[in-house]
Amino acid sequence: MKSQSEKSKQFAALHQAGNSFVIPNPWDIGSANAPGARFDHEYYRTTHMPLVKDRMGDSCKSYTIDKGLAGSAPGTPAIYVGMCHIFCDSVEVFQKGFGPHAQEIMCDVRNYTNLTPVMQISEVIVG
Amino acid sequence: MKSQSEKSKQFAALHQAGNSFVIPNPWDIGSANAPGARFDHEYYRTTHMPLVKDRMGDSCKSYTIDKGLAGSAPGTPAIYVGMCHIFCDSVEVFQKGFGPHAQEIMCDVRNYTNLTPVMQISEVIVG
């Protein structure tokens, strides 16, 4: 069983570096629509993401938060309840800033949702 | 069978307006990983998104493009091959700008991918 810190390092180590990259932190609708699913947008905005920024320091250049309102098909909910993008200069910078605090940050997730976040590394083509 | 224009109007009409909103245009990994899947990032950046901006005019305040590099689990690809966000002042403004050109824009999708885009309407909480 790997620790969160080890997982984070492994996660970052696998990824190529771009000139700039982004980590969308969207939430799976399958989980979002499960009975009893919750997502506290207020906590996410006022506590969780500021915690991430505080711990990452200058390695997090900036972040954005989107709140899903609706899907594209009539009557469907948004695929992702919430989404954040964390902007860093490189994967290495992300790893250095996030890795040491991964466990604390991931433990805080339970404070605003019972959903499982999905993540990916992207390169910013047009920002 | 509804036309693209009708679908677009129906799509927009169903959504609540926020102070600001965003349309992520991510791509389903299920399609992305299908045999024979293609996505021309160069065309997307230099032709498709500029086309969208040109047709929408001032109703599109700005847009961003992300290129997926990798997923979070070791050895997994990014969930979305590409993603764009289109920023508008409201759903109504989006509808007015996108609706009349929906058919032309959607027809251009085939020029850079054989995947099916997924969309959602979001409110920008932190931009």
C-alpha cells in the first residue's frame, strides 16, 4: 500500500513536462449522481482550494474553479459537479509543491465531498 | 430530426444563467481510445477554435485550449485528448452568438477528429 506522498510522486514522475501545464480536477458524474452524493461548493471555494494554494506556495501560479450547471443534452446534469485547474510551470514544479502536502490535501477532500476526484495533466495550448 | 441550430437553441434554453459561465468542450476518453481515433491538435488550434471565435464575435469574450498529456493513474492516458473553455457573459449571449453558426461549427468538427465531443455549462467561481 503506497502512501499518498508516494502516489503523488509516482503520479508526477510519469508525466511529461510542457512549457506550462494544468491539472483539471473534475468530478465524475457517475459518482455525482449516486444516491447520497454531496459536494460542498462553499467549502471547496473558501477552504479546500485556498488550502491547496497555501501549501503549494509559489509552485501554484494560479488556479480556477468552475461549478457545473448543466449538460448538453436536454434535462441532463453537468458531467462534473465542480472542476479546478491548477497552473504550474512544469510537472516537476507541481511535484515539488504538491508532493509534500499530498496526504493533507487528499484527506481534506472528505470535508466537501464523498465523490472520487478524477485528474489529468494537460498542456496549456491557448491560455 | 432536429437541425443543429434547433439543437443549439434547445441546449442553451435549458440552462440557467450565471454572472459568467464557461463551456468546457472536453472529449470522452472512451472515444479517444477507440481504434482509429484521431484528433488533429494543430487544426483545432489554428483553424477550428479561431473559426468559433470569428463566428461568435464579441459574444465569445475569450477561450482557452488544453491538450491532455496523461491521466492520474500510472500508465494511463489523459481522460480528455483536448479541452476548450468558451467564456461568455451569460447563456443568452452564448446562444445568440453560437446558435446561428452551430451547423457550420459542428460540421467543422469532422475536420479534426472522429470523436464525439462532450459539453457542459459551468459557472466560473474563481477565474
